[in-house]
Amino acid sequence: MEGRLNSDQALKKLMDGNKRYISSRSTHPNQTRERRIELKNGQNPFAVILGCSDSRVPPEVIFDQGLGDLFVVRVAGNITGGNVLASIEYAVTHLDISLVVVLGHSDCGAIKSCASNAHFEGNLHDLVSKLEPALEKARKMPGDLINNAAKINAKMVAEILSSSVPSGRVDTEALKVVAAYYDLDNGNVEFL
Ligand SMILES: [Zn+2]
């Protein structure tokens, strides 16, 4: 297994993988039987991805990574909350990961639901309402409301994570939290 990557190395590895993916040159690394066996006694992922549950945005595919590479938390609208935060804290403190990426995407159904002002109840209402602050900011901007809100939401969640992960870990040396945006049209991940 490779040693721990720092946040810049981890970011580059993700960007390189995304470049391969968008140019149809994915190498599908670390997806062999050997890799599975290598990981039997433990994992050493190099990045945390907090992404949307949307089936069109699977992190291992769009970053061209494999088994044991990414610690992935997925929830509609890539929002945060108790269990999400706990999962990320675990990854940062126990798996010693130095990069957290909050990955929003274009045409996000969760954000569209929030923007539609449709009536939701219970858990769905709780989830959708968490996207309202980003939409509120996006309404003051020119351009596509939904996609702007997705970018703003990713940045807001990244800010929350920056201040919520265990103190002392968020600095340029140890841990970087970055927001990113995936474009469904061309597969490109833009780091915001
Ligand atoms: Zn989504």
C-alpha cells in the first residue's frame, strides 16, 4: 500500500483521474482480485468525498479510482448533519486522510426539489430545507439558479466541515476541505 498522501497530492490524484475519465482514458485502477486481497486487513483511502446520492455521480467512476481509494459519504444534496459529520470525522482522525471534497453537481434533484417550493413532510422536508440557504444566495446571482445553488451549497458545506472536524486538524499542512462541482454534460469536476 502506498504511504499517506498530503492534501495537494491527493487533490492531484483526483484531478488526474477525472481527466482520464472525461477523455475516455479511464484505467480502472485497483479493481483486481489482488487489490481486494491486499485490502483485507485494512484500508488506506487517500480522500474523503461527500457527494450526492444521485446515481449519475459515482465518485470512484468520475475520479477513475478503485477499491480502498476513496472514503465516500453520499447523501442527497451532499448536505451535512450528525451522521455525515461523524463519518467524516472518523475518516480524518482514524484513517488519517488529508483531503475532504464536498462534491455538488449540475441538475441536482434535491436542489430542484427545494427550488420548486413543493410541499414535503418529515425527513424529506428536513433534507430539502437544508438546501434553502444556498438557493437564497443563488437567487441574487445571474445565471442558472439550480447549478449556482449547487456550487454555493458545496462551498457552504465545505465551510461547515472546515469548522466542524476536530480542532487542530484544519490547516494547509494537515487537512484541506475543498468544494467541487461535477458537470453532468461533460463529466468535468471543477474545484471551486
Ligand atoms: Zn444531487
